[in-house]
Amino acid sequence: MSEKQIDYNVSYQQNFYCHIKINDTPLIPGNIISLVVREWALELVPRIHLVFQDDGLFSEITTLQDLDVINVEIGRTPEDKDCFTGSFNVLDWKCNLVADNRLHIIEVTGLLDSPKLYAPVKTRSFRNKTSVNVIKTIANECGLKPKERSGFNPNVDTMTWLQIQQNNHDFIKHILQRSFRNNDVVLAYGDSKKNFNITSLNTELSKKEEISAKFNPQKFSQNVLSDEDQNVLWYASYDYVNTNGYLNKITNYGLKTNYYDLSNNKEVTVKDNSHEYSELSFKHKDFVGEIVNQNFNGIQTENVHKNFNKAITQNKYYISNFFGYSLVLNVHASVKVSLMDTVMLSVPSLPYIDPNSLNELLTGRYLVGGIIYIIGKNQGFQKHISLHRNGFNKSMYQKSYTSL
């Protein structure tokens, strides 16, 4: 019997496998109340939120400190081929007293183990570099492994990039807001293995490979899946939310946005009519082509690349438009899935419509924008994935549409 299996069989009786160490000191699995790890395409690195009982070890004997290391290994059972593993730095924590002050409940928030990403703040310049080259340089400094995703082409936004009183984490986010690809947006994100992926929205939308996601509560509840079933994202429930209404109102509600053209010294309007995965946008049909909240960026200057103001405008616009809609699946935890995977989702119709047909509005292609790993008492090991696209499909039950 392996050490993992021995540890799992100790009389804590949790219905998940979990091995967590803080500064090389292991937590008792029975003291772990909940653990949530989130990977998100719009955050640079994975985030952790850990809640556990403490009898004084981490609050009196060896108090938690900034950038302490938390090592995590979680799965359904110790024999999982795809156990989640990762190391994180403590960024914030709080301690609650319970049981007549005889017990502490500690909540810890952390980011991927890369201390140079969060401290110290720096003031420096990167002369005659593209945004991607600067991001790669900083990622290497921080012990991350930068990698351009397949099909991604280099940027054409050469200029002097200034890091003014910013840590590396905030500066990379600053760069991403100003990096330029025509009618596209650059994305950069890390995973728990410290791979730092650089890509763009259109690069990912053009991929041909896809994973099937199918509704099947029976397969979802099985502890062990066959080799064939390991290639399908079996899910038992889903939720979806659209925040585009709010996002469009604070940027530009219609299909236009504007920026200042440095080369020609004039204001320019950008129109968007792209629907890679769907047929209908989330835009309100009465506001087609209207700029409800004018978003005007910048003044004329020669200190930045010529598309600097356009980049600020369109990057915010494309992210708001595509990632403002999320469909979240609770999938079988042992099936492997990664950020930016393309998913072909099949959603059954509700029983009172036709239980044997598909929901045509929701069925279709999506990008994986987020993955959440969850363990906790009485809930086992769960995996949720957040799927994104910028519209619905057409329904056979509605008579007419305005195609946008």
C-alpha cells in the first residue's frame, strides 16, 4: 500500500484525498474545512482560499507570515492519475476565535508560489521592446516558464515600456491593457505547474481541437471512469450568467467604440460584428451602433506605439464582450481540462419542452476561461469550469431575430 493510501485510510473519514503543507508542516486532513483553488484566464496566476481549524500551531507557535509557502495536492482518491498539485504564497490571512476561545479558524488567501511577482515594487524601463517580449522577460525573472500558445503571432507594439513604482504582477497587467493586436486582445495566464501562457482571443477561437461536454448524472457520479469516458467532460448541473448589460453600459453599449488615432491626429470609431461561436450577440438590439458612454482615450504623443490608445479601448471592449457571459459546469473531477481548451457543449432541453432534444441556445462551442477545484467536508472533491462566448444561438421557437 502506498504512503498516499495509508494517509487516506487514517480515521479522518474524509471523502477526498488531500495533502497540504504550510512551510513543510502538514495539516491534519480532518481539520481542513474547505479549500478552493481557482485558475482564471483573466488573472495572471492561480489563487487559493484555504479554511482550516488550528489549535495554536499556526497562530501562536509558528505564526503565518507573508509569502509563506502552501503546498497542495488534492484528488478524489490517492490513486487519481490527475491529482491537482501546486505551491502558493500566503498573501492575506485572518483568524477567528470559536469554542470559547479554545479553537481558531484560520482563512488564508494566496497566489502561485512566485515571490518576485509580488515584491518588491520597481521603477525601470524596457526600451524598444514589444509587450510580449517584456512579459516574457519578467516571467523568467519570477521563476515562471513563458510559452507562446500554438498559432500565436508576435505583437507589433514596440515602444519603451515604463514600470513606475509597480511590482511585477501589477506591471504585467498594466502591459496587457496596452498591448496591441488589431481586432484582437492579448491574454497571459499561469497554471499550477508555473507555465506562463501567452496567447490572444482570436488565436484560441481559431483552434480546431475540441473536448466534448455532455450531461450525464450517472457517469458524473462514478468514482472510476473508463479510458473512453476520460475524454468527455461529464457534468450533472450547470448555471449561467450574463453580465454584459452592466459591462456594456460602463464601456459602450452598442457595437461601436472610439479612440484617438496618434498617427492621423483624429478620433476613430471601431465597430465589432464578430460571432465566432454563436449567431446572436448579447447587445441590446435597440442600441445597435450607438455609443452610449463615450470612452475617449489619450492625447497625441510620440512616446508610445501608434496604436496605444486604440489598444486601451479595444482590449477592454473585447474582454467585456466575450468574458461577460459565463456558463459554469460541475464536471467529473478526474477528467482533465485546461484553460483555453475549446469545448463542444451539449445541453439537453428542459423536460417540459422535449427531454430528447438539445437546448439550441446553449449548445455549441465555448472557451474554458476558468477552472475551480473545491474540497470540503461532506462535499468531496469537485471541479467546476467556466465556459465563455459572446452570444447565443438562434432558437427554433422564436419567429424572428435581428442578426448582429
